[in-house]
Amino acid sequence: MKTKRIAVGAGILVAMSLTGVAAVASGAPAPTSGTASAAPASGKKTATNYLYSSIGDFDAEVKPLLDRPDVAGVQLVVPWKALERKKGQYDFSEIDRALKYVQDRHKKLFIQVQDRFFAPPTRLPDYLLQDPEYKGGAAPTKNENGLGPGEPGAVAAQWNPQVRGRFQQLLKSMSQKFDGRLAGVNLPETATEVDTEKDRTGYSDDAYFKAELDNMAYGKKVFHKTPFIQYVNFWPGEWNNSRNYMKRTFEFAKAHGIGLGGPDILPDRPAQMENSYPFFKKYRGQLPMVAMAVQEPDFQYKSPTTGKPYTREEFTDFGTNTLGADAIFWATSSPWLHQPAAR
């Protein structure tokens, strides 16, 4: 099961179409916008490097790289269906297996619980999609981004209280087994673009936003020892904090002791600089953990400064010194991981 995340900032194009109405939308502007600033002159740090992969690729992609002295562990993406194959019947055996392997090598394990999919199949529990109680269980999504249109996907209908209740029960069951044993648990990116013409779940931007914050609070409630992290990059229906979603997210995370992060480090990219990046800069040092990723699509983007693909040094410097990352999760395809480790 190859990790393949097509949409870097899913919903960028639809969000850009909303910028014309941003002036009349409610909410305060982002703290800064436009081109990113340089790294601070003082207080520089170095983020800890981890691998990033699907749990299905653990044996083939992670194991050959895990013994490198310059990586501290791995973040594994695990789809909801792999953890709850039948309603209320949880299977954490694959996490157990990975955790043992990682800990035997004195490394750390992060888990991303995946409730959205950028291409078929939709790996959500069958009961969620079939039982009328959940009203479809998932909404179809468009995956349009700066690299062009991708395949249609799906996102769990977290705005349905019954769906969200099942997801939170999964988080509770995970916490009972792994709290204090995992280095971190995170929820995937906030960016999504529901195909409202095909949706039958009752989606709205406000309902989605409130549901995501509710899951953030619940995750923090049940994980007492393991850091709980929400990825935030874009909010559907918002651009440049036009509806105050982004500001409220960071305020909420700070107030509740929730870590934040994102699936992409893309230095100085205008879209990111109009959304989450200014807030990561503003809230540096105020969150319990910031975890950023360099995933496969990031290598396809070119720096607006140099016109060339981003280098490892550019990813690291911007992620650490502008976004304040404590951890960077690198796709196993990262070129530097296939070169000898510096000692």
C-alpha cells in the first residue's frame, strides 16, 4: 500500500475562487501575508528528523532506512478501516508490530489516523458507509491543487455527530492501549474540498470546522501522555483567515495544549503564506509541539525564489526557523535518505 498523497493543500483552487468575497467575509485578517520572511537571526534550532510512510509500506520502505543515525523514528499513516474492521472491533496489531520493531531499535513512532482519502478506495469501515444511521458516512471530494486536478476522493462525514462519535471512540480505544507509548498521534490536514453537488451528508464549512475542533479537543482529552497533534493547512471556504477559522484554530490549540502541524513544507509558497504559515510563525514557542512533513508532492514544487526544486536545506531551514517545527517527517523517497548518513 504505497503512500500517495496527491493533493498538496486540497481545495486550493476553490479557496482561491473565494478570495474575491473575502473582503465581505467575517473575521480578522491573517497576521501577515505575502512572501515569507527570512529565518530569525537568533533562537535557531534544529528539528528532529523522522521518516514518513503508510503502515502498509513499513516492511518495504521504512525498515531499510530506520537504522540511520540521522532519523529518530517514523510517522505511519493508518486508515480508519485498518483499525476498526467491524463496528466496535478494534485491531491494533499492525501498530503493535511496528511499535515493537521501532522501540527495539531505540526509535520513536508517531501515528496519523487517516479519515480522508485522496484517491479510491475509501478506506473507512464498511458499517460507516452502509448503515443508514450514518447517512452515507463520507462525502465525495474534489482534489484540485497547485499541481493540477487529481482523482476524486472522500472524507469521513465528521460533521455528522454519529460519525464523529464513532471516530472519537476509536481515538479513545487507541489511547487506552497506546497513551504514553507513542511519540505522538495526529489527525490529517484540514484542507478538503467536498463536492457539494454530489454530497448527501449535509456538509457545510461551519459544521466541518466545528467538528474538527471537537475532534481536536477529544483527542487531547483521551491522550494524556502522548502528544496529540492536528494538521492544519487550509480551511474550506476561507482564504487569508477571512472567516476567522485559522486564527481560532491556533487560539484553540494553544488554550487546550494541542500540537499543530502540516503535511507540507513549501517555503514562500503564496497559497500557504496566505493561510496557515503566518500563524505558525506567530505562535512559535506557544504550542506544545509543531510537527511538519515533507511529503512526496513537495518535491514537485519549485521555489519561487530560485525557480528550482526545493533542497533539503531549504525545507529544513524554513520548517524549523519560520514554522517552528520540532519534528519533520520525511517521505521515504526523500533523496537524502538514499545517500550515506552524515556522522
